[in-house]
Amino acid sequence: MKQWHNLLPVLSILVLLAVWQIAADDLNSPVLPTPKAVATVFWAAVQSGQLPYHLGMTLVRLLVSFTIAMLLGCSIGIVLGRYQNINAFFDQWLIVFLNIPALVTIILCYVWFGLVESAAILAVVINKLPKRHCHLTRRRACARSRLSRNGQMF
């Protein structure tokens, strides 16, 4: 029974490929190419160096944007976790930014700033910053309450 369970992910991919092939053959449209056509174009992009180059650029963009989001989010989270008045002031802002979908943020940044690297980086920072801030603020508040309880015991 366990052997079949381990094969289910492979079987799932094979079923997906079979359904894709059947749908592509039935539609016979450039909108839905066959898996073989996609694999051919993919391999050509790998061999030409275009895919590795663009993949590397995307990873650099992600690294930069996540680093900025972490640094800003941690800094803001520590400050807001330490000062309750400032935290209360910005709490509604946090709720708004936490509820903006990532796709909306990306589209707005591209519309406002154009299709440039900085717009993509800013979109990721805007999307990830509230999550980092929220995580750190809540941890700081929990740590403060634990320390306070420990201090009361002595």
C-alpha cells in the first residue's frame, strides 16, 4: 500500500500531461500548445542562455526586494512592538496593507511607475513588509508579556 502512495505524485503528473495532450490535440490551437511543443521551446530557451539569464535576474530582484522588506519590516516591527501608542496609531494601516492582494499591488506599481525593475521590487516590498512587521510586532508583544509575568513571580 505504501509503494502506491509514493507513486501517486508521479501518476498525478502523468495524468496532467495526458489531459493536456488530449486537450491540445482536440483544440488544435496556438493558445494551447502540446506538452512536446512547450518542452521544445523550453529547451531552446535553456540552450540559448535566455532562460538562465532571465531566471537569474528574477532571483536577484527577489533577493533585493525580500532583503528590503525584511530590514524595513523588522525595524518597524521592533519600534511598533516597543511603543504601544505608535502601534495603536498604525494598526489600521497594517490591516489595510495586509488585505491588499499581491496581484493588485503589482499592477498598481506597474501602472504608476512603468515596467521597470524598481516597480517590481517596490511591489514585492509593499506586499511583504506588513507581514514581517506584523510577525515581529506580535512576537515582541508576546515576549514583553512573558517577561512581565516572569518579573511578577519574583
